Amino acid sequence: METIQVVRNPDEAQLKTLGARTWPIWTCEVSAFPWTYDSQETCLLLEGEVVVTPEGGSGVTIKAGDLVVFPAGMACHWNVVKPVRKHYRFG
């Protein structure tokens, strides 16, 4: 099973290379829901905190400033602890 990759406080040069700050923005209030990734998602959390628990795995805490890669095909449960605002890119 592929895992969630988290880079805490990524280098601004890396974010510029990825074009992360030009990606669309997604927001979500405090909530909990299941999710399955049809394709890989890379995201940069601008605000908030979430615990993502893959099926059969342990929860991963993601906070503002983190660069995260979710693998294609992963089924998980999102628990949004603090309202989230993030840049995201699929594929």
C-alpha cells in the first residue's frame, strides 16, 4: 500500500518549480467524510489542520504549510479539525 507523503515547510524554490501557488484553491469547514483518490493529488495546505486515515492504516496529521502527496487509488477518511484552505493538483 502506498503511503501519504508529507513535506513539512517545503522550500519555496520547490513550490515555485511545482507551480503550487498557481494551482486552484479548495476549502472545507470542520467536518469528517470518506474519500477515494482516483488519481494522485499533490496539495499545499495554506490554512487548517486535517487527520487523514487510509483504510487499514494510521492517521496522518496535515497542517498549514505542509506539501502533501496522496497516492492514486487510496481510500481514506478525512477528519477536518480546523477549516482547511489548500492549493491542489491532480495527476
